[in-house]
Amino acid sequence: MGAYNVVSPSAMQAGQPEDISVVLANFQAIATVLNGGIDNSNISVAAAIAASKLAGYPADSTKILLGDGTWNTLVTGPGAPVTALPGSPTDKMQVIFTDSTTTPTYWWLMQYSSALGYWINLGGHGWLQAVGSGSYPSVTVPRAGDYMCQIGGRALAVGAGGTTTADMSVTAGGVTLNAYCGQGGGQNNTDYSSCYDSGRMNGLTTSQVLTTAGANMPGGAYIRIQPVKMT
């Protein structure tokens, strides 16, 4: 209900005494509209009602009205990449975290959760460090947190019947990854065999160095990390 229509207008004539029941009926109809009966039909399209008159209006440009009637923090885009996470993040704040804004080797889209108290990785490629024959790579953790880590490489067998075994490993966050492969040579040729291992390493610290070690990987080796969360 929103519209008010005059009750019995023909019973109210200028210059004539009125039936009080007609007047009362009109007052009651008006009261019904004013006391909880106002709806969208009562409001002009040109009313220009100020937003500050809405219930719970926060007077805060970082807030937005949600469909359930609550005011919540406005989530904006991550903006330009940064090399350091904000020191006083707000809930749902997003940043693109990288090691360099000009020549990045990794970039990760991170979002802060006030409820959890840390940054969550929403996407981005892993940080890959690779080396050639006879060497084993290492990587330095850019920020404390939990990371997915993968290591791998290639073994080599030479000539007919040639065989070799190769392995590499890394230990951190209570986890040891071990990539192992055995290779048998084909007939009069050189054969490579690839191997890898991966797992989650929890509780890594800022600037912690993950160093791999191994043997017999002339085809090269690599280590790749990607954060699950950062603290």
C-alpha cells in the first residue's frame, strides 16, 4: 500500500457541515500510509534522496552497500605491481607481488584476509630457477609463508646398454623432496630421462634459501616455488 485516495469526496461539500465519520475515515487512511504504508510509489523519481539517510550509512568511501543490506569494504583492483606487501592491509585488499617492477621473475596476485590474518595467493606463475649440466639450483624465499615447491632434472645414459641413475633433493618446512630417475641407454644413442618431485613446505621464513643437491643430472635441474599463503 502506498497511495492515498480521498474517502467519500462527494460527502464533503464546501459550505456544508461535514459528517465526522467521513473526516475520520480520511484521517485513518492517511495514517495507514504514513505509519508503515509508504512504498516506492510514494517517492518521486526526481526526489534525489541523499544516500546518508539510508540506515547504517557509514560515511566511509571505502564501504559499499551489499545485496543483503550490509555495508562492507569496497574491493578494488590490485593496481600496479609492488615489491613489498602493505604493512597495514585491510580485509580483501589485493596486490600484485613481484621481485621487480621492471624485470620481474615472478608475480603473484595476493589477497589479504582479516579473518585468517594472512595473504592468500589467488594466481600467478611459479618462480623457476634452472641450471645446466653439473649444477644444482637454489632459490631464496621472498616472504615468510607456506609454499608449493617442485624440483626436477634429467639423467643421461650413453650408448647401447648404457645406464645411469640420478637424483636431487631439497629439505625445508619439515618436508624432503627427492627426484630420482634411472635411465637405460638405447642402441648406439644418447637417452635422457626426466624426473621430478613436488610438495608443500609450511612455515618458511623470509630470505630462507632452498638449496638442492644431487648427482648425475647432466641434462640440467630446476627448482620452482609458488606461495600458498604469505604472513
